[in-house]
Amino acid sequence: MHINQNLSAIIANNHLLTTENNLQSSIARLSSGYRINSAKDDPAGMAISNRMKQQIDGLSQASRNSQDGTSALDTADGALNEITSILQRMRELSVQAASDTNTTSDKSSAQQEIASLKKEVDRISTDTEFNTKSLLDGSLDTRIYSSKVAVTVGAATVNQDAAQTISVSDYVAAGKYTVTAKSGSQATYTTATDLNSAPYNTDGKLTINGYTVDISGSATVSDKFAKIREAAEYGNCTASLDTATNKVSITSNAYGNSAAVDFNYKNSTGTSLASSTTYGTDATATLTSGFSATATVSTEGNKVTVTDMSGFNMSFKVNAAVTSSTPIDIDVTDMGTLNVQVGSNENQTINVRIPTITTASLDISDADLTTVSGAASAITKLDSAIEKVTAVRSKVGAYENRMDYAKDSLDQTGENLTSAISRIKDVDMATEMTNYSQAQVLQQAATSVLTQANNLPQQVLQLLQR
């Protein structure tokens, strides 16, 4: 029997410590609900569960992001709906004004409403926001840059975009595209003689593009010019007077071979004394670089449209200052779109692109019902404008559906990952309760045995006492 080294007590104490550690681990698991409370519990399991936790938290935030994206798109769709209503009202007015049963005063009244409605379209485009972010002013569209052309404005020379009001479809890849183009021209006519000479010194009727005014041959030059200017304005033209020669120049407001100056001056018997019909020309354009071999180009007025397979569509207006064939570079970037983060990792986004919706981009800024052909022209332009806004609304609706599907997918993935991390990290309460009960019994037994082991030296002491 030994007293210096109580081996029995050491053995019992070591087992008691092990049991206490196991009991503490069980208490920690039962109280926290986790199987892994520290790295030593399961190093590999902790690494896996931490990565899963990152994914789950990211997916939860991404789901909220998609809801925010849907809210922004709902806002844009509501504004587009109002713009559609405005365009339909403008078309209704155009149809009304196109009838000859309306007087000039009637058309002027309709034009006043048209002007007000155009301002409202531009106001909606500027003021529609979500969280202070503008939605319809083009700030959420693909950034597109054009090469410049020098333009004289008054006494100054400024650089302007050679290609204006550029629009590209979603299927136009980022890159540089070059088109060699020249602006179309306006129809022009200049009177062969001054307003004091024949035939304008004879009473007659002047008709410009279908609008007729009476001119007195004995009237002053300024009075005659006032009548000519009235006819020109209602004929969608601009008249100017050369005060040195008293000759009048008339220029169509529109560009292209559909723009005309139809000038006819008749005397009281209906005999034509002076007449001329001139037309403008459409822009010319050839594809230089960046386009595929199957791309085709067409022009109308100053508008150039390039189409290709798979939905490729690019359109722009040639700046009127480009009067000779000039290479025009159009740089399409992948910047500017609204990127909604719909995943927990980098580059897991939905790129939302909403083009500019203004009277200029819809090509209705010059809609004028007071001119002879203005109402009919406005009907066609408004048809195209309504079609474009409808297409944008369809795109917005498709984005909204995609956001909803993305949210459902994120929620489902988050649910599945939560189930997976539960199997890795969560404790099985029944099993752990069994381990806890076992550890409790072993602790009690080890404590009892340790007490008895500590009593062994007392037996040696009894031998010494004898």
C-alpha cells in the first residue's frame, strides 16, 4: 500500500475530469441548441456551416433586393401607364384636328392642349423617381456616346453629337460602331422676283402646302410677307424675307424627301402665276465598321435605322450640321443600367434597362396640329410613340416577372441551405440528452470512487497506529 502516490485517486480524478468535460459539452449543446459551439467541436463542420451561413444571409438580403427592384419597376410602370394615357389623348386630338370640319381656331385650341400634354410627358420623365433615383430620364439606360461635330451657334462654335437621340435594342452588344452618314436636307424655295414685282403686284391667292391666304397686290411688302409667313407656318414651313431684295425664302421644317414646299400663286381667275414644288432629301448612310455582314441600313428624313438578325436594332438622327459624308462613331457601353443584386455572390445581378421616355425620344416634340399636314403626321408619329412606350412597358413587366421568380428561387434556396446547415450544426436533442444523462451518472460514480480512493491512505494510517 502506498501513500506518496495515490494511483487510484489519480485514475479516478482523470476520469472525473473527462466526464465533467463531456458534461459541460452536453450542457452547452443543450442550452444553445447547436452541436458545434466552438471550433474544437467539429473544425470541418464549423468551416462548412460558416460558409453556408454567409450564403443564407446573402440570399435573404438578395431576396429583399429583388423586392426593392420590383417596387422600382412598379413605379416606372405606373408612370409609363400615365404617359400612354397622355399619348392616346394626343392622338385623339390629332384625329379630331385632321378633319377639315375644324376651323383654324379649333386647331389652335387643340394645339394648346397638345403643347401642355407634351410638357407633362417631359415632366413625368424627369420627376419619376424611386429612392431619389430617376427612372425614365435615361439614367437607367445603356450609356451611348457619339463622335462630335462643330456647330455654329450665334457667334460661337460648339461641339455637338453627330448622332442624336440614339436608341439601341437589348441585343446590341457593347462596342464601337461606325456609320458614314450625311444629313438629309429640307425642301426650299425662293421667289424668283421681289414682292413688289409680278406676279405679287396682282391680287391673288397663295397656297403653301395646302394652306391658302389672300394677298393684295397693292399691299406693302411687310403686309404681303405677313400673309406668306402665315401660309408657311400653317404649311409646316418657315419663311424669311431678304430686306435687300424683297425676295422670300421658304424652307420646310422637316427633313427628308417627304418634306415639301408646294408653292402656288393664282390670280382671281384661278390661273397659276407662280408655282414650284420642291422636296428635301433623306439622310445617306453606309455601315463602315462594327456591324455584321447581314446588317442593313435604312433612312427616313434624318433618321438612320440599322437592323440585323437576333433583334439587333440601332437608330439615331444625323445632326443637321453633318452636311457631307462623315464617319460617325457610336460607342455603346455596358454601363448605366440598374443592377439589382439577386444573389449572395459577386456578379449575381439582374441588369434592368429602361430607355429614355421623352417627347424628343418619342419623336413627338414637333407635333403641330395647326399645320395643314401636321395633324395627319401627328397621328402617325403618335402611333409609333404609343408602340414604343408599350414595348418599354412590356420590357418592364418582363423584368418584374423575372424579379418575382428570382425572389421565389432565392427563398427556396435559402430554405434548402437552412435545412442543410441545421443537419450540420444543430444538435439532436434526444441523443444529446442521452449523453447528458450518461455523463451525469458517470460524474456521480467518479465522484464516489474518488472519495473512496482518497480514503485509502487512511487505511495505511491505521496500520501505523497499531
